[in-house]
Amino acid sequence: KWTDFQFAWRKIRQTSIQTLEFPFPYREGQYKLVGDVYRTIHRKKILFIQAPTGTGKTISTLFPAIRAVGENLGDKIFYLTAKTITRTVAKDTCDLLKAKGYRGKVIVLTAKEKMCPCEEMDCNPSNCLRAKGHYDRVNYMQISLSVIIIMCLTRMCI
């Protein structure tokens, strides 16, 4: 069933990419950048880009990468950022493409330092109530998940 789900979802994603168009009129240099990114992916090379803020680097790199996935030149895109604002721009860009019909899955991973609701992050059980019992909860979930997987595998083998 999982492989059927994966196959069906991939088909939906690929179909959505085929009709996806660049969401804005191209700015000066953007069309060339989109082409350069696509060619770099196609040739399996490395591309370094340096451009000022506001030139459209995010959409000009994500869009051709998504199009390349649609042409089976890749299956996953990893877009890594060093700062929260660039992560937000990348997520907003994916949301924009989804609003235009793209049916890809987007996962945003955030450092625990950014997620901590405490004023001062000190993940030590003696200093933080949230950290107290953390590993007990994690271990319980790992054991529970292991039991579920074993039960599923046993049922599949029968």
C-alpha cells in the first residue's frame, strides 16, 4: 500500500509540475539565471551565485529545480538557509508555487534554539521544566514505534 501511495503521489506531483509556469514577469538577469540553474542540474554540476538582495534569487533557483524534478532529473530538493528570513522567503516561494498549482511536499526544519519558548535556552533537566523527562518521553516513543513496526512486519510476513 505504501508503494501504491508513493507512486500515486509522485504522479500527482509530476503532473502538477508539467503545467507550472514562472509566476512573475522576468526581471533583468532572472531568465538567464533560471536557465543556468536548470542546465547546472541537468549536467550534474555545481553553480555558485552571487547577487544583491531583491534580485529574485530564491524563485530563480527553486523554480528550475522543481521543473527539473518534473523532468525526472531529480526527486528531492534541499534548500538550506543560514538565517530565518531566508528560510521564510524560501517557504513563501514554495507556498506561492503551490498557489499556482504545484503539488510538492515542503518540510521546514528549524533549530531547537529557534523553537524554544523559554527566554533563555538551557536544555538541562535541572534548569528547564520542559527538558525534564525529555529522554524518558523520547525513549517511550521509540519503543512504541518499534513495537508498531514489528507488529506490521509480522502481519505482512503471515
